[in-house]
Amino acid sequence: MQCEQAREQINALADGELAEAIASRVGRHLVECGACRDEWDRICALGERARAWRDVCAPPGLRGWIAAALWVSEAAGCGGGDALPDGSGMSALRAFLAQDGDDGTKGTE
Ligand SMILES: [Zn+2]
């Protein structure tokens, strides 16, 4: 396997999305190739940092503030309703805001 091929697969490998046969080929390349191994280490470090961010909570008032801003912009008829048609990200955002704020990754402390 060439470096270019390996690099294309490294992200998927880090996410555990590669089929076993391909994963083992990439893995063999990583054993032999220091440059790709460095890239692998970098991606793994990024993934660990991203996972650490899951434990970071938004400030307590943020959800309420966004909900209020949405309500105000809706009440004011911002965009005349054309900018954000039904089924747009707006309803997804509203559903997100309606959650209790616990995505299950954090305790109740
Ligand atoms: Zn390589």
C-alpha cells in the first residue's frame, strides 16, 4: 500500500469504519511507515481531544438564551418565514433546545 492510499484510509481506521481486510493493510503500512504513523498519531490525538470536549457543557443560560432569540425572531416575523421553511434546521434546533440538556454522556452532578 502506498502512503497516499493509506492516508485516505487513516481517518476511517481511527473511527473503526474500515473492513478488517483493509484495516489490516493500513495497519501494516503504519508499522512500516513512520510518516504515516505520525499522521495516525496526530489523528488519534485529535480524536481524544474531540472526545474530551463532549464533557464540556454549554453555559447554563445558553439554551434559554437561544430559545428566547428564536422565539423573538419568529414573533417578529424575521425573514417573512421564507428564510427558514418548515422542516429546516430551525425545527431541529427547536427539538434540540427542548431536550433536558443531558445527552447521556454526563452525570447529574
Ligand atoms: Zn506511508
